[in-house]
Amino acid sequence: MRVPELDERLGMLTYLTEGGGIGGRIKEKLSDFIVDEVLMGKRASRVLLGLEDFPSEGPYHYLVAAKFTKMGTRELASLISRELGGRVRYAGLKDARAMTFQFFSLEGRFRLREVRNGVWIRPVGRLPEPLSKGRNDGNHFTVVIRGAESTPSITASITGRFPNFFSYQRFGVRPPFNHDIGKALLLRDLRSATSMMAEQGYETQGRSLRQLASEVGVEMLRFYVHSYQSYLFNLLLSKRLMEGLDPRKGDLVIKENGEVALYPEDGELVLPVPGAYTRVRGWTSEALRDILREEGVSLDLFLFRELPEISALGDLRAALARAESLTLGRGSNVVLSFFLGRGVYATSFLREIIKPKDPIAQGFH
């Protein structure tokens, strides 16, 4: 089955399963897409409501924010910092077009007050360390799919395993895409990078990477570079899906104890998120070499000596992900409830189920 043009632009060139999807639309309402962060085995919504205890030892205050309005995590963190005071940290980005329950840590003294309509905040405890990126366990999702087909085959269409693509939120759904800006930065083509950033609403001079970082922030530049890494991973995963997931010489696998090993040891296939220090062998080496040649880039470009803070050294990521604690409800709409580990996109799971013909019109943004 051919994927939509948008998916091709984002490197998601295929599916794991054959045949059509169930169709339907997501995110027609904020309450159709509920994201409940899990930290230390505790769901943010349950901690917020006092249904689960949270530790209270340490200098760093922890809050739970419930968001019932369209707002991204960075905007929400800025709002909390501005209104309450103190330095705010969080473990991961959540969807702007969703109802979210999320943990934040706060350093320094703060004043508790109602932030604004649509955002509720409650202090829940303290810990010895502040939150940091990737520290959460993952997220629990409740998703409503409207307008899906109502045939009995729907249950068979929804399985727990799916390609672990970096999804639409990573790249955006309209040009200029975040990974295109990342590639321009990688090639040190600041003219193109700043031109595309201007289309996204940033006013920059961009005479050097240092100046650009002072104008939009190091974190934003790092995000663009990581987006290009994500695009390369998607291309590599697509290529592997099309050529078969059967293990082969040179493959890396992650074992049940979390260790990474070489096949033929048992484990789940992992692929590189390419960066300056990526070293692979076998099929992965050949496939990545072909992709880099087609893209006109090399791994050493991910090392930014002129701005080391945005360098990308490389990582590993599971080729397939699994939706855990998966339940399916049927009424006038399909309702899915499931848990995904950190860094795994719910829209990648939903894409495999729905197989949207028009991802934007069907809510994948």
C-alpha cells in the first residue's frame, strides 16, 4: 500500500502490516486525545487527584499540570515559569492538540496561583533531583477515533506492534519541515536555514551559528539537528521494513536486561539514530552509507565544533515498538487505551492502524 506524500517527505515510506487501515479521524476535540505522563510508575492524573502518593523528600518541587487548552509543552513551561517563578523542567514534549497531564519540576521559591483558564497546577511533592529529558517512564494514552469502519475485522486490524518511526510532530506537517532546517544547519548553509526559520516565524540575522543560537536559543537549533537525525532514522527503518525484519549478520539487538548485543544473541532489533559517533556493520552499514550518499551528507557533519552544544553524537532506537496494556472499546467511535514507553509516538501507532490517506485532514498534526 502506497503511503501519502506527506509520509514520504518525513521518511515514513511503508507500513509493517499489509492491507488497508480502519480509516477515521483523530483529535477532532482535545478530549479525543488524552496524554497522561507516567513517572516512577505513577500516572500524573492520579497523582493530581490524590489517588497516588508522591515522594516528599528533596529540594526540588514537583508539580502536575493539567492542560485543557491548545498549548505545547514549551509554551506551558514558559507560562508556569512566568506566573509561578523559578526554573521549570520537564521530561518530554507533549502534543499541543491534546488534553495532557504532565509532571514538571520547579527550582527556587514560587507562589502558587491559578495560572489561567484551561491550565490547572498542583504541587505534589519533592525529589532530590530535578526532572530531565527522557527521565519519565512513558505515557498512557486514551484516543478516540471517529468515523472508523465498523466491520468485525477492526479488532484484527489493531495489533500492539508497529514501526517505531519518529512521527509528524517531530517534523511538522507543512514546509519548511524541521528536518530540512536541520539538514541546512548540518551543511552550514545558514542562508537557507534562516530563510526557512523566517517562514516558521523566527526573526534572525544568522551570520554565524553562535549568533543564531543567541537569537533563537541553543535548544531550538539542537531540535532542528535532531529532527534531521530522526529523518535519517525513518529512512533507514523504512528500508529495513521493505527488505525484511529477519535478523542478519551485523544486526544489533537489545536484550531483555537492556544490554545491546550483536545478533545471534536474542533480542529486539535496534537501528542507529545517525550521529557523529555512529559505528555500524553488516546490512546497516551498507544501507546507511547509501542513504547518506543520496542525502549528500556525512556523519562527521553532526559534530559542530563551532557550537558543540548542538552536536549530535548518535543513538540507538528500537525498530519496532509495542503498545502495552492495550484495550479497545467500540460504540459510535473506536476508543483505544494504551501505554507507550518514552520517546515512542502514539501517532506512529495510530498511523499503522488507520493508514490515513490525508494525514492532515485526519488529525495527524
